[in-house]
Amino acid sequence: MSNKRIKVICIVGIVVCVILILVLLIFSTVFFEKERAENNKSVNVRQTVEPTEQVDNEIIKQDTILTLQKLHLNDELGENLVEERILVPAEFIAMDYFELKEYVDEYMQDIPIDESLEGLVSYDVISFDSKEVVMRKTYSNNMAEDKYYICDKDNEVVVYYNDMNTVYEYTGIELDSLSNDEQIRIRLGFYVPDEASLYALLEGYSS
């Protein structure tokens, strides 16, 4: 066999090996991406359940395991999820999925002040059956950073908590006593990060 033919065979062999390695790398990447996607559907990131016939026939009982998850976004360590088993509140007993969903929806419409200050942004039913119910409260540090919201009501400057619903203080300051720029700003509404900033602002309005 001539040297030229041997070189050709070697080159072809090398090309085939490179192609096989590339195919294996592509296959491995696709496989691990798919596996990671499947793992992301685990208990820590489960989506809320959709009402089905199975859910329709289930209710919460006294011996139902109730797991409450608390997911903190923008945490110093990244997303941080903690879960704990809690006693089933008496008001939950005999509730079906739809009644529990209505409960969490109403809870979010009138968020307690402490929850609002902590940055609660959602409350969901993650899974539901008579054996176990999983609920999740999601908090965002970004929401908790701004504690107060200022706007006007009936020509008065009013301070709300950051839920924009619970009144913190009726200031007694008339909107039309302020500069045009400040009137526009207050009519649009804006957040204030802390109590010191709030009172410095109100003192400026009063002077």
C-alpha cells in the first residue's frame, strides 16, 4: 500500500472520529438539557394545578397533610424556597379545590399589612387532593423595598402602604397647595422606600 493511500485513509479516519465525537457531544447536550427540564418540574417548582374531574371530587379533611411553601425571589442567595407542614386551619376543612382557590384569591385582594411589607406578590394552590395540599406564597424583595405609596384622594395627599390599598396616613396636606410639578407627581402616584424618606418628604410639603 502506497504512502499516499495510507495518508488518505488516516485523514478519513480522523474526520470520521471528529464527526462521531461531535454527534456524541450534541446528543449528550440534548439529553442533559431534557433531563434538567424534567427535574425543574419537581416539587420545588411545581405549577399550580388545573381543575379536573379528579380535583372536583377531593376535599380537605382533618388528616390532610398541608404543606406551605414560601418562595423568596431576589434573595441574597438567589431564589430561596422553604416549605413546612402546618396544621390544617379549621376554616379549610371540607373545602374543595375551587373554594380554596377562592380563599387565596380573596387573600391577595386584601393582603395583611405584615405580608405586604414582606413583599407578598402571589398565593397559589400548587397541588390538591384529600391526602395532601401544597400551597405557595411568593415574596419579592423588590416589592418589600418600597414601603409606602403616595397619591391624592379628594385633593388630599394620602400615604398608603405599598399594597396601594391600606391607608398609612391621611396627611391633611391639600394637593393644590403644592407646586404644579409636585401635584402632577402625586396624581400619578409614587413609592417611598422608608419612613425617614417619607417624613422628610411630608415635612417639605408642609413647610
